[in-house]
Amino acid sequence: ERSSNRSDISDYLPLLFLETVAMKPRLIVELGVRGGESTFVLERIARLCAATLISVDSEDCSTVSKWHEWLFVQSDDIEFAARFSRYCDNAGILPLIDVLFIDTSHEFSHTVEEIRHWFPFLSARAKVFFHDTNMKRIYRRKDGSIGVGHTATRGVIMAIENFFGRKFKEDMDFTDYERGWLVRHYHFCCGFIILEKYAV
């Protein structure tokens, strides 16, 4: 029902739910809250799986969820990464992230830093979700409807290319395997990549 409300991420809410709930995560970290679309999904998964959900945003998004077990941190996410271990110790949380959702500034340098600072906290079975990997001024959803994007930068996909040391074609769907990661990309709407740790 929530995904029927057209937005720049509505097409991916069911996918986010299914991909996350299937792995029964223990710790979910969301970088970027905004209006709470992804938070809505991740909160329900946390409830179903008895997981901890920590959401981080530089703006005050503390009213997005009324769930009393939701942990919201108003902070720059890079700054928070520097004190994440201490935060988890104080909260009695094991700082091993099973699901990392990234939807923040969309800037190349910032996304590179997010990867550098947050990936060391990933568990051995982690999945990482990046929104806005195929950003256009005008984007098309799966149902054919269109939306107006706020930027046409390649920042997010470029940061992922930087991490893997190779180029990707963000205007198409693809599945690939790189350096121990299963890489799945969906190009419609504003683009969505799922990175899954995968040993072969």
C-alpha cells in the first residue's frame, strides 16, 4: 500500500522489504531518512525480526516514526561512523551491520567516504542498498509514470565504480559479481543497487 504512493523510491519499497526480511537481520543501519519512506519499510522488518534499527540524518527526522524502539541519531553520517562503535557499546549493541541502507547527499566524495567509513562495520553476510544510482532530471517508474529528479549527478554510481575499480552502465538492469560481492542493479525510477557479500 505504501509503495502505491508514487515517489522516487516507491518502486523499490517491496524489493527492500523482501530482500531484507529474508535474511533475518540483527542490526539495520539507515543513512538518510528524509520523509521516512525507507524507514517505514525497515521499521516493519525490525519489528518482525526483532532487529535493531538505527537511522541517521543530518536533519531532525525524529518524528518520522513513532515506534518506541527506533533509534534515531541526528548527525552527519561520516561523523557518526567515527563514534559508532562507542555508541553501540553504550547501547549494548554488537556493531556488526547486516543491512546498510544509503540514501544521503548523492555526492561522489561523500558516498566514497560513506563506503570507506561504514563498510568495515558490515557483517560477513551483509547486504548494502544504494538508492539513486541512475539519477536523471526526468525519471520513469515501472508503471510508466514519470517524475522530476532533483539532480542528474552520477555521484552514487561513480562512488560504487570507484570501490570496485570498474565502470557500470546505470541505464540498464544487470547482475554481476565483483571482489566477493554479488551486484544487482535496477535502472528504473532513480536506480537501486543491492550489494550482497557472496563467497563462491
